[in-house]
Amino acid sequence: QVQLVESGGGLVQPGGSLRLSCAASGSISSIRVMGWYRQAPGKPRELVATISPDGGTDYADSVQGRFTISRDNAKITVFLQMNSLKREDTAVYYCNIRTVYGNGNYWGEGTLVTVSS
């Protein structure tokens, strides 16, 4: 049974920074891509960033230049460094891992990020 646990969320002032972590446990065959999604109040879930096992990354336009995604393949852990946070970044952030074999698609339960003064 695969389990993803996010941590690092909380309350931060506009312009501040937070670093989210997602640790995976259980049996994962082969990772295709890891990423972060978020869902703001009253809005649908959206993709924030992805990272491949070789380190290639993609970002949503709204976070480009402010957020950085990274990973530790050995520990199956993915991070999201968030800088210059805006009120619009307030959302529940979800970790996601997709696998090559077995068409795996795993989600964490989410961690809340609130940007407010």
C-alpha cells in the first residue's frame, strides 16, 4: 500500500516563503513523474509543477520564477520551495506520483498553505 504524506504548510505573510515536502512509503515500482497540485477555495484543482526522475521540470505560468520543485529519488521524496508568496497562492497543496508500471496514480491528503497578513 502506497502512502504519500505532505508537510510544511502553514500561515505565511505575502512575500514570504515556505518549503513543502512529500514523503512516500510503500511499494512503488517505477516513477514516471512526480508533481504538486493545488486547489484554492471555490476553484478547481490545478497543476503547479512536475519533475521527472532525471530532473526535468515544468511549472505553471502563475508560479514560474517563484516556485522550485526538486526530488530525492532514493527516498522517493518531492519538495516544493515557494518564494515571494502571494495571497492568490492560498490553497491546499497535494503531492502526486505516477508510475510507469501498473498505471499507478497516488495522491497525498494535502497540506494547507495560507498567505495572509
